[in-house]
Amino acid sequence: MEKRLVLITGGTSGIGFGAAKALAGTCDLALGYASNHERAQIAKEALLEQGCKVNIFSQHLAGYKDAKMLFDTVVNSFGKPPEILINSSGQIKDGFFLQTDFSIHEKLIHEHLIVTMAMCQLALKSMYGKRYGRIVNLSSISGFYAKRGQVNYAAAKAGIIGFTKTLALEVAHRGITVNTVAPGLIKTPMTSHIVQYLENSSGKEIGRHIPAGFIGEPGDIGPLIAFLCSDDARYITGTLLTVDGGCSLGDSGI
């Protein structure tokens, strides 16, 4: 039986790679990444050991044109469009709103929200005809849990939540599910400076921010994404699933 093809933006590191590892063996993988070729090659070799087809695609994603270039390259490489899409790419650029040049806000919103919307539109054209598709968009607890210095990131991630819910409503009748996963602090290259600060602090500092008492890893997210991409999740769409060790529940009282 032919394996379904999964396209994962940001698929060679962090949460995207965690999802790839959880899906490897059951699906073929197209992994998008920006520029770290060495890390991408290491990720590819690790996944090939699990018995699936894996191709890596270097493409910086800043808008629709970039998204289309990646999507078309993937289709040409595998000879078919992806049945499953996971949008996991994007960086953070923290800074107080009034002290940050507006071009940075605009750039970040394009990288997260506009690219997610573009990838979804490109993938949905074939999913719609096949009456099957799985889309998982990565948001963040920052989309609904305020943190100083993350105005642009919060705007983008909140936008992804609203976009996902409305899109899910529009395409559910075609057998397509669209869901959002909102992680809290996860150990990834993007968050290394925050993780290092907390791990160098006392144990109480981590507990003060995360009730579970530890920082999450991509392996805490990947299996959930894989489940949402499976046939077992056919009745789950338009949901927002938070994975943050209780961080967004409120004041821990510590």
C-alpha cells in the first residue's frame, strides 16, 4: 500500500522534526527547512533508518511566492501532492512593540501567519478533490497567554488559531481536518536562550513558570501531531490543543 505523503515546514529541527519522527515509517516525508544544510542532512539520515522515503528541501519562507516554490518542488520530487500538511516553520524576534522597527513585526507575521495560510491554500486544492486531508498548524500559548515583548509573535499565533478554526469549518464536508497545536516552552533551537536561562536558574524558577516542573521536548508534541494526522482522528477538527505543562493555566502561586 502506498504511503501517504507528509509535508512539514520546519521539519528538520525542533517540533517539526519531532512530528517527522513520530510519522516516519507510516508516511513518506517531505521536510522543508531554511538554511542549516548539515542539520537537515542529519535529520534525513536518521529518518531513513525508519523505512520511509525522505526528501529535504531548502526554502526560506517569507510569503506566498516562497510557499508555492516549496510546494511545487515537493510535488515534482514525489510525483504527487501531500495528503498531510504540518506548518511548523518560523522564528521569534522578541522586543517591546514601540522599540521595535515595524518591518520586523511585518516580517514575523508573514513568516508565521501568511506562510501558514499560503501552504494551506496550496495543499487544499488536491485534498479537496480527493475528499481527504490532514492539516496541523503550529500556534503557541503566546497566541492567548500574554507575555511582554511578544506582540508580533502573539498576533501571528493568535491569527493562526482563528484561521484554523474558520478553515476547518469550510472544508470539513470534504473529509479534511484542520487543527492547531499550541505548545508552551519546548526545547528547540529557537528557544535555546530561554531554556538555558531557566536551566541555569534554581529548580524553583522552572516550577514558577511551568507547574509540571520541567521543560517540554519535541517528543512531547510529535506523537500528538501524528495522531491528529491519522485516520483515528477523523472526527477531530477545528480544535486547539495546548501542550505546555500547565504553563497557561494561571498563577502557580510559587
